[in-house]
Amino acid sequence: MKCRVCREPAVIEVRRHNAGFCHPCFVKHCRDQVKKTVDAYQMFSENERVLIAVSGGKDSLALWDILMHLGYNVDGLYIGLGIGDYSSESANYTRSFASSRRATLVEVDLPGTYGFDIASGSKAARRAPCSACGLSKRHLFNSEAARGGYDVLATGHNLDDEAAVLLGNVLRWDLAYLGRQHPVLEAGGGFVRKVKPLVRLAERETAAYCVLEGIDYIVEECPMSVGNRHLAYKGVLDDLEESSPGSKASFLFGYLERAAPLVAGVSAAEREALHPCPTCASPTVSEVCAFCKLVERATTKR
Ligand code: AMP
Ligand code: FES
Ligand code: ZN
């Protein structure tokens, strides 16, 4: 197979674009896809300060690399979740990437700062580990971005992630979640702007980008995510993509173009009810925010 752009031998085939790419043209293709996404959704400009949430995995490290190459002003944020070797290894990959690029890395250690890890927190709050983890990460992403005066918080969610989340939301017809599922969530009500610049790249492509560009990342999945529903939705969509390339992209982008505007009002109404949490000042619709409740439960001796 030849590269679609320059006709040199291809190193990767991207079936949904019906194309092969050589190394330099693939790297350029990935950066172009991100640039196109940032511009199309008006995610941020060169003058704004971007904080990228970095897990040490392929997606967020590829995103950090790509945004630096595109000339954006980006720092990283790593959250230590206290998940044994998995957390210490992912921290090491993140730190070594940051130091190799002389990039700024902000670190928050959940056990060190808040007194609990994901295993003990989820047990005390009777939540699934991924639910306690997701809640903690979302809270810290926002509070750290606000504290550091960043204009925008970026995550490494890719096409596969977003299509799987969409499938889960559609299976439950969860209109509030659907209303919030967008590559850009504008700032407001105490939330900083949140963006997902990788939505046009599949998992396989971010992995190939890292391998080709010599970016080392943690390959293991989080040991606590075994059996979670999100992985089952990904499996279903992988089968569909295999027999019909382009299914994931048409599912996600068809939704964003045609159906998302119809449900946007549901989450806009929710935002009206936000007020600052009396304990931590983060926006919430409850009396005390869900993160402060989790901290309280996880650190109260029984
Ligand atoms: P996940 O929820 O693990 O699928 O990760 C989705 C995105 O959240 C990643 O692409 C990162 O941008 C961010 N993220 C996940 N884990 C961490 C972490 N420990 N610290 C900072 N950001 C993270
Ligand atoms: Fe959050 Fe695994 S990374 S439970
Ligand atoms: Zn709070």
C-alpha cells in the first residue's frame, strides 16, 4: 500500500478514510485533524492558556505533543489516584515526557492531599471505583484549571471514547448526559471551558502516533476498570467498525450535527441551578458538591 499523500510506502492504513499514510504524512495528518477540530469548534486560540489533563496513556500524551507542535500554550495536569503500580508508572511516563519537552507539569496527589485513594473512597461511598474516580478527576480538572488561571481544560478523549459514551447515553436515553456530550463545553457557572481536541482521531491512530514519534506511554489499562460497561460498549462498536469502517465517526458526528442541538436545552437548564459548594466553592446543584461528600465519607472513621 502507498501513502495517499506522497505515494511512498505506507506504514499505516486508516480504513475509515480509505487511505494509507507514510510516517511523516501520518504525523502531519494527525496534527491537521487536531488543528481542524480546534478551529471548527473554536476551542482555543494561540493566546489562551491550555491545561491538558494527562494520564500517562497514549491519547493525552499524543495530544500534549500535538498541541505543542501546533504552537499552543499548554501545560499538563497529572492526578495521582493512588492505584498502586498503575498510578506510579503512569506518573513516571507523564513526568518523563514533561521533562523531555521542558514542559510544565502540575501534579495533584489524591491520597496525599485529600486522604483517600480510589479503592478506599469508592468503598466508603459505595460507588463503583470508576465512578468515584471519574467524579474526583472531573472535580480536580476544574478546580486546578480555575486555580491556575487557565482559559481552558483539555482531555484526551478520542473518537472511540466519545462514540462509546454516546452509545451508553443513547441506550439509557439520558438526555442530561447527552446534552453535555460535546467537544466543547463553554465556561460558565463556575466551570472553566472544557474541550476534547482528539475526537477526530481513533485510539489506534493515537497509539500509532506515539510509537512513530517515540513517545513512551503506559500500555496497561487501569486494573479497576475491568468489567466496566464502557469497555463493553467499545467492544460492540469495534465489531461494527470492523465490518463497516466509518461507523463510529458517522454515529458520533451525525449525533453532534443533527441531534445534539435538540437536547442542548436540557443541560443549559441544569446550569441555571448551579451555585458554589459551601465547602470548596466548586459549582454544584446539590447543597454540598459530590466531591466534598466523597471526601467526607472516605475520611470519616467508622
Ligand atoms: P479515562 O477517563 O481514563 O478514559 O481518561 C480520559 C481522559 O482523562 C484522558 O485522556 C486524560 O485527558 C484524562 N485523565 C485520565 N486520568 C488522568 C489522571 N490520572 N490525571 C490527569 N488526567 C487524567
Ligand atoms: Fe479511574 Fe481506573 S483510572 S478507576
Ligand atoms: Zn465541594
